[in-house]
Amino acid sequence: MKDLIDDIERWRSNGQRVVLARVVTVEGSGPRDPGAAMAINEAGEVVGSVSGGCVEGAVVSEALEVMESGRPRLCTFGYSDDEAFAVGLTCGGTIRVFLDRLD
């Protein structure tokens, strides 16, 4: 999280909206531990990582929806989940990512 703060502050000082995505649970084998975080601005720029690259694209899409709606969201990605498999989460586990807009 400390690695993200400078970018988040810069984006917000420029008037950009920002969503923070954090891994909240991992079941089985997962690419990152709970607490792993990434931030996404309204231009789709990303800092940090919640999965080492396997589901980041899907998380960015979810983040942009959270940014527009203002409603937080809990997303689940796992090996048996067709969408997660399609975006590359093949480690055999399940991760849950919480996304919330920073207001």
C-alpha cells in the first residue's frame, strides 16, 4: 500500500477519481496475499497489483464501474469461475478483491 500513496495523492491532487482494490481473502493457492493492493484512476492508469497480472484487466473493468456508480464491490476470481479462468487465474485458488472509490 505504501508504494501506491504517491501516485494516489498525485492523481487526486489533479482532480482524478481513484478506486482502491485490495485482496481481502485467498482460498487455496493464490498469486498474492490478503492486503495486496492496486489503485486505478479514471483514465485507467494502474499502480500496484492484486494478482501479479492474472486478473488485473478484469479488476480495472470492475474499478471503472465502481468509479461511476460510487458503490463498493466485492469480486471473486477463482479457477472454477469461467471469467477468472478466461483472464488467467489458473493457480487453482480463489481470491476476493474489494473495490471502493476514494472520496
